[in-house]
Amino acid sequence: MPDALPDEPRAEVMRRLAAIERDERVRILLAVESGSRAWGFHSPDSDFDARFLYVRREDEYLSLFAPRDVIETPLEGLFDVNGWDLAKAMRLIIKGNSVIHEWLASPLIYMRNERFAAAITPLAREWRTTYADAHHYYGLLATQRGRHIEGRELVNLKKYFYAVRPALALQWLRERSDPPPMDLPGLLAGVRMQAPALAALERLRAAKKAASEVGEGPRIAELDDYIEAQAQWGMEAKGRAPTPDPVLVAKSDALFRAAVRGEFD
């Protein structure tokens, strides 16, 4: 389980969320940590990556000039606070995007409307498919490996975490029927890495937690081999997107309308 959020940074994020609700005239339904702190491999000076879901007033959805469906605030110091309109989030869930599933599974929570969470969590799970999750985690793995590891002899060693986490999620999908957790400790508790790769990862975790930077170093062959094995499975498992279930589309519409009308308040 990732470390709890420190009191002062938590209070600062809550202050920023309250200002967003006031200035943007929105209701925040869920706000969580969604960066390395929630993933379980942060360093002492890692950012606080707060992500949130919100709804606007009903009349604003009927406007000829609808507002943007994201709220982005400037990165200030260690605080990165951004959110999505619930309509955008639901459309992405329907398309198979797994980001919202991760937000719903975050172990570090700033705000949560419990009635809303009780409604959206099982619905999001109904939308979940191995295809969509494999597509999501393979994409993350391929992006991070290609950006930071492939073709290099020396690499920024902390970037291995960003490729190993989706690799572990792919192994989870390969071996289990339940959805993978978002955090590295939870993933490691549910699957068994081969001993050499696990030992290499644990050495890297200890180094990163103790220092702001672990620096550059030679490629780690044990982790390269592990990442490649999971990537091969992920490539094969992506397949084709299933056709959206009209029953689930109707349920998703109903949930969105209920949230906008304040039925979860």
C-alpha cells in the first residue's frame, strides 16, 4: 500500500479543489492521487498529481457554447491538479479507456462522493474488458520503454518503474480474472515475478525511496527481459474493440444525468 498523503500537501490540494469548485462553478465528485505516489514508487520530492471528476450545472450542458470538458490548472511547485468532466470520462470508459478505472482504484483519495462512487464503480467494471485493459497497459509500456529505455546503453533508472508497472498489469490480466490494482505493491502482491527480475526491482525501489534521483546507469537485463515478455502478450491480447453494449450505454447516460441533477448529493 502506498504511503499516506502528508497533512500539509493534502490540505493544499483540498484548498485548490475548493477554489476550482468555486471559480469554475462545478461539483467535484471524486478527487484522487494518480501519480507515482499512488503507484507506490515516489521519491521524496515527487509531485502531487491530483486528478478529479466533476459535473457542471445542468443549464451549462444545454448551452450553444458548451465549456471545455477538462479543467487544467498550472503546475505550481509540486502540485499538479487537473480534472475531467464526467461526460468526457463516461465517453472514454465506453471507448475502452482505462484511465478512469485507475482513478477509481486509487488508494490515495482527496474527495469522494460515496453515493456517486457506489454507482459508478460497478458500472465501470461492467464496461471493463481484457481487450481494453491490454490495449491501455500495452500502450503505456510501449510508450515508456520507447521514450526512456530502448536504444540506450545508459538509462535514467527511475524510468524503469514507468514500464514495469504496466508490465505487471499485463501479467495480472494474463493470469487473473479480476482487474489489476493501480499501485505497484498491489500488483506485486497479486502476481509472481521471476526471482531475478523481482530482486532487481526491489533494489531499484529501495534506492528511489531513499533519494530524489537514482541517476543514470546501465540497462537492467532482468527487467528488460520481463518487460519484453509481458509486452509480447499485451500485443497479442489487444485484439479488436468490442461493440459498445447498448444496455450499458443507457446505464451510463442515466448515471450522468443523475450526477448533473444532484441526485448523489
